[in-house]
Amino acid sequence: MSAPARQQASGLAQLEAVLAAGGPQLAHLLTSTEERLVQIGASHGQELGQHAADTLSAGGKRLRPLVVFLCAGEAAGDGTVSAAVAVELVHMATLVHDDVLDRAPLRRGRATVYKSAGRAAATQTGDFLFSRAFAELASTGSPEAVKTLSDAASALARGELMQRADAWSADVPPERYISRCTLKTARLFEAACRLGAIFGPSANGLNGALECLGSFGEKIGIAFQIFDDVLDVSGPPERTGKHRGTDLLDGTITLPLILARERRPELKDMDLRTAVTNPAEAEGLCERIADTGALTDAREEALTYVQQAKAALDEIDLPARQRRALELVADGVVERYA
Amino acid sequence: MSAPARQQASGLAQLEAVLAAGGPQLAHLLTSTEERLVQIGASHGQELGQHAADTLSAGGKRLRPLVVFLCAGEAAGDGTVSAAVAVELVHMATLVHDDVLDRAPLRRGRATVYKSAGRAAATQTGDFLFSRAFAELASTGSPEAVKTLSDAASALARGELMQRADAWSADVPPERYISRCTLKTARLFEAACRLGAIFGPSANGLNGALECLGSFGEKIGIAFQIFDDVLDVSGPPERTGKHRGTDLLDGTITLPLILARERRPELKDMDLRTAVTNPAEAEGLCERIADTGALTDAREEALTYVQQAKAALDEIDLPARQRRALELVADGVVERYA
């Protein structure tokens, strides 16, 4: 694995262990993924080239490609890198569109396409990355793979819409929050796992393995999102790279606030729009949420999904090294910055 | 064909003749397309449901599905309706995103998703329609079809970006304008024709027919876009449904202005940003462009592409009725409101 690829992937605390458990092929597959992403960014004309290249090389954890490879296992077929690239392209397309909607100037410490090129260029760069995802996946010759990813992409759009529909609401039940996490985050992890199974050795491709690995992906996706939402409240900013309580300032209702509101009627009655209008007020509310014990409970909830993810692996007969690597990833999604 | 479907398709002046030439199956296929679009809008949750349903039922000419069916011919296979639906979904997704970028309140006389639900919901509705297009096409089991459409969708994003990059420019050569039309409009018509060939009778599916029908689609796409740009300058507003010169107000540089600038140095030196700041000034510039004879020449250019489209059909052996219908469509794209 190249130094930049290693660095980009290092957001996952236990990456080194995962790489070790994943076998010698894994580092090679991740490097191929980086190379292909760069190639896609460079091969579609001057206008898009820079925006797409900037986005694609901006890195990130490449957690979804990693999950594709780990589910495919050591006998991964030819289409596996394309599948990993396609999942990452959909993920990036949605980040680019989110940055437009959030008017976000920075992501991962770099200027967003929105900031550097404007809303039109960013919207179209997102559309471009989206369409490249399906072209990439079509190149594998598997309509099942295309269907898997397009269904996840549709769920993602629904989840984002649901989040904005719930913004500022004082009445989001935990179940609805989990449904939203499932749509906006977990479906794509689930798709990554299913794609791994589709392109893995034939034994993996059996319906049983598809379902089990898909379930594993869904559960780690939910855990990932819950933990991400906990980090927004818990910080620390020097680790997360953003102020505490950015979700609160956006009106995004997440599990820590939902649980805190169940414990403290005065939080339930609070109108976020008027109570949290600046980072200092957001910080103050984060403290109040933490004081209720809601962060601990939300972390517990995330860990429950990690356990469910691992349990899903019991249903199939995986090589010990593959299973160990998947378990490390499951643990990793809730141990970031822990 | 149902009354609403007929009405939606009536933007194409010669539709009745096309339907007659296209055979009894055509009306049925167009009705199935409408039904499937409504079904897709209704089947993905409450949040998206209304936005998607509004968009999908808002109609339009359904010109791209029509072209898919005419290229597939009378022995069209099972996947043809899915292909037509997928092409229309990509077209609609880009319209929804364009409306966000243009902050457009109305399209086809109805409130846009942007206007009724805001930029976030509209961006996500576009993403949703986009992903549904690929799911729909994957259901046909043809990776070639998915690749064809995703390549067209990438071109579309590139073309839109190119248009915005060229905005307000005093120096857009005609060749670059044609390249832009090709990317932003013609590639999707080309894809529609290729998809028709893919799902048509096996003789159509041969490489020769794919290329010829693809070329037909590209040429009518370019003609369509040129003529659309002529209409923006020529009006009349009561037929186009918008003020004359909306492109000029947007800074969009189209063939009529490019040709007029070649003829009148004072137009070349004019800075659109300061010279055209309101509808009255746009109207005035439209008059000046028309006075140069540029509209006539741009129409001629469009007709040249129509002739090239028809000539592309010479290379394959099509049933007379199918060929007649395709020729009517080619004529139709430049005879709107004529």
C-alpha cells in the first residue's frame, strides 16, 4: 500500500490490524482503488477534470472499499475493484452534494468543490461522480451489482431528505432516527458488503452469504452513524476537526439529543432554532446532553449494533482471517478517536 | 394512448403522424412508460413520494422514450419500456437539478420541486431519480445498456459544466458551442437510440445498426438543441412559455448570438453582464440578433444536422414504417412552433 493510500485510510483506528488480517492482497486492492479513482477524475475533460480530481484525491478513509474487499475475501474476482470504486464514487457524489446544501467551505481540511468552483460546478461534479459509479459497475457485467448500488443510492437520497424533513423537530422518536441512519448510511455499507459477496468466491455469492454479509454491513452502518453523531456532541474538536454541536446548529436531530430529551423535560421543550444560534450555545447544549448520560447510552446502542453485525457472521462459514478482519472493522467503526 | 399521455406528448408538432407511422404498439409502449414513471414516483416512501411524483407526472414531450421505441422497432423486446423509462428519469433528474441551479420557480407551467420543497429536497429528488434510472435499467439484465446510459449521463454533467464555464464569454467559437450541445443534449438522444437498438430485434442490435441509430440520435440531439436556442431568441413568448432572451440574461452563449457577433463587431465588443440586465434589454438584443440574419443561419445549421440524421438511416435496412417514423421525429425537432 502506498504511503498516501495508507495515510488516507488511517482514519480507521485499527487499520493496520485490519490490513494484517486482510492478507497481502488487501493492500494491493486498496492501492488499485486509489489509482482507478485518480484515473476516473483525469479522463473526462478539462472542465470536470479538476473538480473531480480534487474530490477523488481528497481521500477519506476508503472504509467502504475496504469493506467490499473484506467481504469478497481472498479469492476476490475481477470486478471487485470496480465495485469498490463504484461504492466510493456514490459516497463521494453525495458528499459533494451535501457540501453544496450545507454551503460547506471545507472537508477533510481541503476546500470543497462548492467553495472552490461554486454551486453549479459542485452539483454537476456530484452528478458526474454518480454516473461514473454506474458506468464503473456496468463494466463488471453484473446487472445484480448495478441494482444493488442503485437501490442503496436511492435509499441514501431518501435518508437525506428524511433528515432535512426532521430538522429542528422536537419530536423524532428513536425508531425514526434509526430508520434514517439505515437509509442514509447503512444501506450503502450493506451494498458494499453485498457487492463483496457478489464478486467474491462462488461460495460467498450464495444467497445465504449475500444476506448475512448484507446484514453485517447494515449493522455496522447504523453503528457508524450513531457513533458519528455521538462524536459531534462529545468531540473533542481537535480530533473530529469541527466544533462540537454542528448538528445542533444545523437542526439535525440525532440520538444523543433524542435520548437527552427523554431524560430532561426542559430539553424536550427547548426550541433548537432559538436556543442554539452560535457555536458557544451549541457547546453549552452539548454539555447539557452529556450531563444526562445520553452519550454513554448512545454509545451502548452503537455497540449493540456492532454485536449484531458480528453475530450475522455466525451464519456463514468464513475463513478465520477474513472473519477476524471483518470483526476488526466492526469494532473500528465505534472506536474512532476512543 | 390515454388522453393525458397524448397531451403530454403533443409538444412534438407531428406527433400524430409519428404515432400513426410508429404502429399500434407505440401508443401502448408510451402509456406503459407513463404508468411505470408514476409507479416509481409512488413506491419510495412518503418523503420523496410527493416530490418525485410531482416531477414524474409533470409530463413533457416524452420525446426520448419515443425515440427509444422508434429505434427498437415493432419487435421491441421486454426491456424496451425500462430503457425508455430510464432515459426519461435521467433527463428529469437533470431538469430538477437545473431548476435548483437556476432557482427556477416554474417548469411546464407547474411549480418546480425547488420552488415547492426547497433546494435540499430538489437536489435529493434529482439524485433519487438518477439512481432509479440505473436500477430500472439494471432490471433489464443488460450491462451494456447501463454503460450506455451512464456514459450519456456523465457527458450531460460535463456539458452543463462547460455551459456554465462559458457563461458571459465573448469568445465562444461555433465548434465549442456544438461540442457543448453534443455533451449536454445529443449524447442522451444518442443513448436513447442505442438503447432502442439494444432492445430491438436482433438485426437492430448488430454493431452497424447500433452505430447508425446512435449517429441518428446524436444528430437530432444537436439539431434539437440549436433549435431550442433559436426559439429562445425568436420566441414568440406565447408559444415558448417564456420571455425572449432568457439565455442572454443567464449569460448562456448560444449559436444565434455567436453568429450575430461574427457579423456585427459592436455585438462582439458588448459585455452581456452590463448590456443585458433585464427582460426589456434581453428583448432588445434578441431584435438586434434577428436583424443580422443569425436566426435564419442557425435554423439552417439545425436543418443540416437533421439531414445528417436522416442520412445515417441510409446505412441500415429498416422497415419502411419505422424509417418514416424516425424521419418524422427528425423533422419534428426543428419544426416545433414553426
